[in-house]
Amino acid sequence: MKNLFTSLSILFLSIAGTAQSVKFNNPIITDKYTGDPAALVYKDKVYLYAGHDEAPNDFNFYKMNEWLVYSSSDMKKWESHPVPLKVTDFKWAKSDAWASQVIERNGKFYWYVTVEHGTVPGKSIGVAVADNPLGPFKDALGKALITNDMTKFSDISWDDIDPTVFIDTDGQAYLFWGNTACHYAKLKENMTEIEGEIHHIKLPNFTEAPWIHKHKDWYYLSYAYEFPEKIAYAMSKSITGPWEFKGILNELAGNSNTNHQSIIDFKGQSYFIYHNGASKPNGGSFRRSVCVDKLFYNKDGTMKRVVMTSEGIQ
């Protein structure tokens, strides 16, 4: 009996020690509210770009005036850097530092952002440029790249949001974006002009937040699905389609109506970066927090359902 008691005590202490050693790494940013994450892998580091949710606790809509940048070498520890870009850096824009993405080409960094236009009614997409991933970034055009009057697939004023950019293996760059309607167009090599016409992609229950990535021979178009938003995805052998719908990738993001994803490969592991509203006492749809969990693929190229965890990356 004494030996049994000793064994149980050792087991209990072992379990307790294990529990104490587990860290809760999600959300990854805890001193500010952050949403709409977009990650860039560059020279052995991950650069995370996010919108800054500044809505006070009694304000039930988005209040976003700037974007933030963080960097990490291991996906666990994140370093904060000075604010690299604000809405006021675009003289033609009025408000709303909404979803964005940064991509590198020929040693320059191009940041595609969503803002409210100052004179053309509705949301629009601008592009900023810098010589390094931390900025400072400046308006590359002095005007919007995409305005609401350029797209006719939807008659709402906020269908030109959530830009995602991808440079294909042949060097051709593409811009995808949209709300209720998914648009895409080629970009010229200068990354600041549209080349050719704007195309439309039909996807089941497309809401917003398209993200393009490639893994092995497959292209993936993930997006926010329905509202409140889950993340669904489609696959193709070509970036221009046809796209085959594959189902849900990520379930509802806690107590946030929106769900916005970024998918990257870093040091041999795939990651799913997203936001929820579950952190801090006042978190929610308008005070969100960025989280990271691992992403895995099946043998046929489909993605396994993402499991959102409090532990995050250990």
C-alpha cells in the first residue's frame, strides 16, 4: 500500500510539473489589440503586419488608424517595432486602417492596404513601399490602386477590401481582394499598376479575407466564409483557376464575428495565423488579438482542420 501511495504521489507531481511547464502563448500580442494578420517570411524571420484595434470598450465598431509590425525568429517570441504606416500617410485617404499584406520584390517591400477613400465613395486599396520590412513605408502612388467605382460585381461600398498578393513562379504578380465578391487582377512588374482587366471568382459563401498561398504543386485560396466567419478554402493547379471548393479549414474565431487568416511555411513547418476576440477582459469583434497555430496537410494536398489552441506554438 505504501508503494502504491508513493507511486501515485510521483505521478501526481509529474503531471503537476508538466501542467506548470505549458505556456499559454496565444494570443501572441498582449499589450495591444491586433487584427487582420498578414505574415511575410524574409531572411530567416517572420514579419507580422496587423491592424491596430483602438476601439474603446463602449464603442461597437472598428476604430483603426494605423498598422503595426512585429518580428520573430521562432514563432514564439515576438518583437515589437515602431509604427511603420498610418492612414494619414495616404493623403487621399480618409480613415480605416483595415486589412493589408506586405510582399517583397527586387529588394523592395510593397504594402497593400484597405482604407476609406477621401473623395471616391467607399473602400479602396492603396500601396506603400519601403526598402526594408520594418519601414518606414511611404505612399508609392499618391493615389489609390483600386477604388470602389472600378468593380461592378457588387453594389456595396465595401467590396474593395482585404488585398492579398502573390508572385507566381513565372514572375507574374497577382492581386486578390473583395467582400461578397472575390476579385483578382494581374499586377505589372512595378507592383503599383494593374495589368489588364479585373476578374471575378465564384466561391461558395465568400464573405471576405482572401489569402493566396502555394504548397508543393497546389495553389490555395482561403477566405472568410459566411458571417459570423469561418475560414474555408479552394484548391487549384493554376493561380487563375478553376478553383475546387474543399470545405471548412477553421471554425468560428471565439467571440469575434470576423476571422482573418495568413498561411505561411517557416523553417519546415506550416503555420495558420489568425485573430479572435477571446483575449483580455474587453476582447471582442472590435478589439481582436492575433494568434498562431500549426497547420498540417493530408497526402492528397488538402489541409487538415486547424485546431485553435490557447497554448499556441510551444
